[in-house]
Amino acid sequence: MISIITAVHNKLHVNRFFYNFLKKNTKVPFELIIIDNNSKDGSREFFLKVADRIILNNNNYSFPYCQNQGIKISKYDYLAFFNNDLLVSKGWDTKILNIINKKNIDVISFATNDHTENRLSQKKIQRKWKWIKYPVKLLLGINYFSLKIMINLTYGDFDKFCEKRYVRFVDETIEGYSGSCILMKKSVIDKIGLWDERIQKADFDLFNRVKTRSIEQKDIKPVQLAIGVYMHHFKGLTTDFEPFADKDNLIKLDEKWGKKTSYLRKDIIG
């Protein structure tokens, strides 16, 4: 069973799309934990109806702050940290849990249009997504209909696209991550701690902490990317330039890691 933790700040149409795919394509029991960062467009009211648990913040907080809020009220042994602009594929949960158990992986991520099996494949899907999302957004705006059009133009049949990838790669993994969708065993927190609330690029920081632990303690594997289990990330459509309420607490990644950011090799792009 999985605790899915998602922070939102407005973007109602994207939130509805995310929830509908999650509800339709998830097979195992799960709880949806929403951290609402003072949404004003109806997103808060929407999730009050459909989420299993919801935290109502009075301001817009950074990613790691919100994820830690969700962890503290989660009840299941697997934690999924999903962006609200994510579309999950059919059976993502049973497939990823099978890979985790089969390969004894503690922290895993999914193939997305941000990160696939290699740079060539990655650039191809990113280029296509770029040339579709901006014209559709310009012509139709961001709404449920336009989001659906974007997906259809990018993938044709999204379900068939994802299943074709799974048939091709099955349970194959590589070292890496997509920052929009990370799943871990809750026991990982005992080894590396909660998300570092000083680092907005918390996915990069998580990768480095797990990598460091794997080298120094050898009791955990580096973060793995399941290249056969695909999700779509509406990257670039939900960017919000409103300052975070905890912005004064944030530091740059290299202030913490310095030269150790080289852990993130050039072929690992989150």
C-alpha cells in the first residue's frame, strides 16, 4: 500500500487531470495526501472532496517542506512523491512494486519525458513535447481539453505508448531519477532522514544523499530509474514565480554539496 504525497498551489485543471489518471490507473490501495499551499482557484475545494488526507497551509511553501509535512501523517510503508502535473500510466504501482521487491531497491523513480533510457531517446521526446505544448497553450490556454489535446498529439494513445515501453524494458533499471516522481520505502528515512528543507532542488539532494550512503555505508543502492514504467510530466506548464514563504531558509545546492555534485553524472538528468 502506498502513501502518495503531492503539494499543490492552484492549477485546478492540471490537478483534475492528475487525480483522474491516478484514480483510473492505480490498482493497489493508496492514500492521497495533498498539501495545499493556499490555492485560490478551487483546487483546495476540489481536493477537500477527493483526497484522503489534506494539509491546508496558509502560504506557498517549498517542495521539501511540503513533502515532510506529508511524510509525518502518512500511514503506509511506501511513499510516492508525485508532482501535481504528472500523469501516471496503467498499473504503474504493481509494476514498480514488483521491481522494488525483485531487485531489492529502496528508492526508485520512473521514466518520463524528462528522463528516459538514454540521451537520444530523451531528446527526441523532449523536442516533441516542446513543439506541442507551447502552440497548444498559446491557442487554447491551459484547461482540461487542451491538456488532453497535448497528450494525444504527443503520444497518440498514451496507454499503448506506455505499455509498449513496458513490454520492451520490463523491469530494467538504470541509475538516475525523474524529479517529478520518486517512490521509496518508508524505512529509507531511518537511513538518510527527511527531505532537507533548505534545498528546493530536493530531488537532486536526495539522489546525492542516497548515493553517499551507498558508498559509505553500503546498506542501500543508488536511486534507480525504472525505464519501462513511464509517466508524463507536464513540465513547464505549472511554473509559479511566487516566492516561497520559507525562502529565507533556502540555500543553493552547491552550498551544501560543493564538488560532490559530481555524483550526478552527466548522463543522469532529473
